[in-house]
Amino acid sequence: SQQGEEDPQALSIQEGENATMNCSYKTSINNLQWYRQNSGRGLVHLILIRSNEREKHSGRLRVTLDTSKKSSSLLITASRAADTASYFCATVPFLNSGGYQKVTFGTGTKLQVIP
Amino acid sequence: DAGVTQSPTHLIKTRGQQVTLRCSPKSGHDTVSWYQQALGQGPQFIFQYYEEEERQRGNFPDRFSGHQFPNYSSELNVNALLLGDSALYLCASSRDRSYNEQFFGPGTRLTVL
């Protein structure tokens, strides 16, 4: 089963515009990660945000996390045609006992950036 | 520095057959996780190998098994293939059983006819 659900399922924008995609999850988390996947190939790790962080930046990427609403958003600014890909959020649950819990991926947002 | 490699790239099998997929982790990584990704879906965790043992497992039947070798490379075996096993199989590597910042291979596309 999928822990996270991305919204929207698909997004089409013009090059230069900003793209925002959202992720909602169900259980308490240790951290949340965003990955990119080009054309059904391997995933590339973009950014990790921990449960005690509210916002994080990496280049043109901005991620926010609202643990009270169990949601996160990924903003890509000044989009480029090369940003065309599927974007997935992945959550690592929080365990009171510590130890390791497996990561769970969401359903993904398919982004198309039109040149 | 080679990243994560997987072989083969594509594979076509018929129902009931058995398949073995292979993965070599990124240099310096000791942990390998396997995922199944159906078309249009997110990756689903199959299991994780660390120190040559299966450490965690997702909701997959015993038909899915694996192995990790002393050089940290790994195999995924699927027996008695079903049509529903058709998917992209992804291998990811990391350090110390962590799921933070996994490095993924390009995947093996399995088609079961």
C-alpha cells in the first residue's frame, strides 16, 4: 500500500513557470524525501526534510513540511524542459523504539514542462 | 565512480517460470533494497539486504526471495511468475541500512506473458 499520495497526479506548465506538487501521508514520520524519475528509469534523490524542519532549499527546489497536517510540498522555480519527469515523495516512519523502518513511496506527480 | 548497476535491462518470461535479477551497489554502500514499480505507480518495497541477510520485508509473497553476496551485490529471485509480476524492478543502495538518500539503479523491466 502507498503511504503518501501526491497531488496533482499530472501537471503541465510552460518553461519558466513555477511547479508546485503536494504530498499527504498518514502516519508520524522521521523524515520525508522527494525523488525524481525520468521516463520509467531509476529514481534520483532530490531532498530530505526531517520532521523537526519546516522548510528546506536546494537550488531551484523548495520543500515545506507541515507535520500537523501530515503534508509536504515541493516547489520547482523557473522550470526547464529538463524538469519533465515524475516526482515522488517518500516517507520514513517514526518509531518510538528507534530502529529501522522501511521507506514508503507515494503515487507520484507527472510533470510536463513545455518549452 | 560507478553508480548502482542492474542486469538485465529487459526480460521477457512466461507464466510459471523463474527469474533472477542482479544488482551491484554504489561503491562504498553495503545495503541493498529492492522495489517493484507497476506502470503508473510508485515503487513498492520488497525487501532489504544487509550483511548478507534479509533485514526487512514488504508485503510480498515467499515467491520473492533474494540474496546478498560478500561484495554487497544482490540478486532478486521470483518463482512461479504471474502476469501481475510484470513491472519495473528497482534496486537501491545505501549505507548502514539507512533509507535516507538511497541511490537507485536504472531498473530491470520484466514482462510476463
